[in-house]
Amino acid sequence: MKRPERLARLARAQRALADLAKAESIAANARYEDSRAQADEILSALNETSVLHGFAVSSMAETLRRNGRTTERLRRVADERAGQHAREDRTAEVLEERAAAASLQARRKAERQSIEILVSSPRRR
């Protein structure tokens, strides 16, 4: 396989990886936002007053602590996925640029060769 074709294939594969990383980043962010929303619901339930409020406070507080740990873990995962997406996307851009440059270089080389053939061939009258 020629170099420009190989680079183009690598660039397409890298772009697919970047798209996958973007989807993972979006999904991780959505999970983080869901966890934050659950924490808000738990807090609003803790602030409500009802007959059963005293019985459920310790259980709800423990649930809120667990949710806080989970939310923090999900935030770290979301940040990691966003960083991964940025790296994959930049790598894809570089490979696409290199593939385009290699293709242009190969095209110019082919044009030079055909011009040399035309110039060096004997003329017919």
C-alpha cells in the first residue's frame, strides 16, 4: 500500500477513535449531571418537613454521602474522557493533515514524472 493511502486509512481510523471518545465524553458528562440532580433531590427531601422526616434523616444523609462520592468519581471520569477526546481529536487532525500533504506530494511527483516523460520522449513529425 502506498504511503498516502496508508496515512489516509490511519487518519480515518483515528477520526473514528476521536468520534468514539467524544461519545464517551458526552455519556460520562450525562452520568455526572444525573448524579448531581439526584443529590439535589436528596437535599430537597432532607429539607422537607414531614411526619417520617426524623426516621429517614440518617438513611438519607448516608445516601447523600454515597451520592457525593459517586458524583465526584463521575466528575473525574467525565474530565478524563474530555481529555481523551481532546487528545484523540488532535491526533486525528494531525494525521489528516499529514495524509493530505502526502497525497499532494504523491500527486506532484506523478505530475513531474509525466512531464519528464513528455519532455524526454522523441518528437514525431
